[in-house]
Amino acid sequence: MHIVDGALSNPVVIGGAIAAAGGIAMGLRSLDLDRIPTAGVLSASFFVASLIHVPIGPSSVHLILNGMAGLLLGWAAFPALFVGLLLQAVFFGFGGLTVLGINTVNIAFPAVVAGMLFGRLIARGTPSQGAIWGGVGGAFAIAATTGMVAFSLALSGDEFLPAARLVFFAHIPVMAIEAILTGFSVLLARKVKPELFIREAAT
């Protein structure tokens, strides 16, 4: 899911950097003191989960957990996920620094959209109903992320179209796993600290 340095055309890299800067700015404005610990935990969870790669053919897949970040943080998912991506690029060479912007957009923007679409639905009804919507949100975030990664590759040239298709189909199992993980996480959060979703739904 991390696009590496040199894989994309300059316009895509520059456009991604500008879009990421805007998303991070919006996220920092919405990140109040109460949610900083949540942002830190989710950033660390993303950092650790996406370090574990499972080979599939010539590529590999990993968990992302961006759906949960978007459901809990909204726009604040941008700076939280950006920090995780930055640390991965610096310490482990995942992705790269020149593509940090587009990688952030591809992972964080679907998270924000998932929060917008499913945050209010999670806050309503029973915890079990919220868990179902959380699972849908988690799968949606992965599907949208793979779609955006594929689109980024396709914009950089027709030679990347086979890789773009591989990215999407290789992550179908990840969508199912993240749906289960996000659903159970939402169920626990709704029972232990339901105000997390109520506050996000009100914003």
C-alpha cells in the first residue's frame, strides 16, 4: 500500500504533497486536547500494524487500520496517519519521503470519508448495530485506499495499470479482516466510551 519513491510522475507527487498539507492543516485545527491521546494510540497502531507484510505473488499486503482512525478522529486522522507514515519512511524505508504526501492522502482521505459516512450511524442504535457499521466503515476505508493507490499509479502511466489492478485484488482479504477488527473495536468502544463516537458524529 506504500507507493515507493520514483514510482509516480512529478505532477502526481506534487499534487499529493499539496493535498496532504491541506488535510494535515484541517486535521490539526480539529484536533483538540482531549483527542490527542486517541490520535497517538491510533497513529501507533497504524505504525505497528502496517509493518507486518504478507507476501501475495509479486506484491505484499498489510493491515492499515485507517478506517478506525477516521471513525474516531475525523479530519484529525490526517496528522495521525502522517506521523506514522513519516516514521516508517525514516526508520524502515517504507514508501519514501518524496511520496509521503500522496501516501498520506491515499490512506488518510478514505479514513476521513469513512468517518463522515459512518460516524453518525455508529453513534446511533445499539453497540451491536454500531459494530456492524464500524465493520462496513473499516472495509470501505481499505477499498477506497486501494482505489486511490491504483488511481495514483494509473495517473503516472499505462505501464502501471497491471500493478494498479494487482493492488486492488490483493487487498480484498485485507478488507474482510479490517472489517472484523474495526467492528469489534467499535463494539468495545461503544460499550466502554461511547462519547467518542457521539462527539465525532456531532462535528
